[in-house]
Amino acid sequence: MSTSQALKGKYLIVSEEPDDKSGKDTKKVVEPAPLTINKLLMGRGGKGVKLKTLRTRLAYSFNNTGTVNTAFSTVIPVQPSATTSWSSFAAIYEEVIVHGGTVHFTVNVTGSGSTPLGGNNLFAVAYNPLVSTAATSVASLCEFQQSKLFGIDNGTATSTGNGFGGALPVSPTGLFSFSFKVPKGKSARSSSASSTFSGEWSNTNDGSDVYGWISPYGPTPGANNTTTMLGVIVMDVSFRSRF
């Protein structure tokens, strides 16, 4: 007896030629064996599957206060896992990448000392894709490819010892804004073991991964005064998964 096979829909049609002289073929319908997971992942033609990608925004707030009569210098991580909605996305998707973002912030100088004047009214912000080292001057931040220089208005000054109105952004919206882009292309790391990198996808299981650092700097605010920077960092991110 000879057998021929053909696929029809999801069923396998098997045609058998009988051994007798009746001349009539007999047919029966059987369900084929299930595909292996490898074949399912490879897809038809062995071209593989296309990862599903979602592009969205993640944001978190920060509030950093410096030391009295000391230049303001800190680093703010570009870290998706620092956001409140991170756990919801990480539970579904396998990888994440940050394309860039915007920092919206304000600067306050408060205390009982005299109002800072001149160069003390300058404030700089830069994006460092690899290193978390804090800046040492306004000018050093201006050397970065992605940086911006701001001026602050200290408001209404009073006599020394009575404080003053605090520093206000010279901006019609009442806020500063600094936008940055994460470098594309090949991966870039400060070391092979570093969790600070750019230009590549990160596993959502690695919550410590950071896509660079926002580095601000403000000069010494004067005796008895303290500088505070507070705002929100909004990240442009993509998630992807096989499922």
C-alpha cells in the first residue's frame, strides 16, 4: 500500500491506495504532531520572530540639596528602574533602552546670608553617558557636547541675616529645561563590568542599569546659604519582548 500526504488547513490529509482490486482510495484525517518551540520561534521560512517593541515615557522626581556655603555639585542617574511605573513594564518586557530625555527643574538658594552676586548666578547642566563623577566648575560642564548654561535671579534681596526671596529661573515657564540624547550605535561602557552604558538594550532584570548621568553645578551660594535643585527627569524609552 502506498501513502501520499497533503496539508489542508491545520489537518494532515493521508491518502492510501488499497491493496485489493476495488480501485477505491481510502482517506482519513489526522492532526499533525505539534510544532517544537524552536520551530515556532523560527517562524515560517526560518527567518525568526520579530520582537515586539513599545515606545513610551518614564519619569521620576528628584530633590537634591547641597551643603551650606558650598558649591552645588551632584549627579542624577538616567535610570528607568527609579520610576514608579517601572515594575509594571519590567513584569511584561524583557529588555529596555533609553533614547534620551528632558530634565525639568528649578534652583533655589535659601539661607540667612547675603544674596550671591555676579558669577554665583550661573548654573550649568551636562549629560555624561558613562561617568558618574561630579563636576568641579561651571566651565568644565560647558565643555561637554551636551550641556547648557543657565542664569538665576535671586529675587528680592534684604539685608544680611534676614535672608532673601530665593533663586528663580530666568524662564517664562518658571522652570529650566535640559534635553539630552543617549548615544546610538555600538555599546559604550566605562568598564566591562560597569552597569553604566549607552547604545544597547538592557535586561529588565538588571534594575541597577543606568544610561548615563545628569551632572549639574552651581557656584558657592555664600555664607549661610544653601543651593537646592529639584525637578523631574523624563526619559524616552523603548521596551521589547519575544512574547
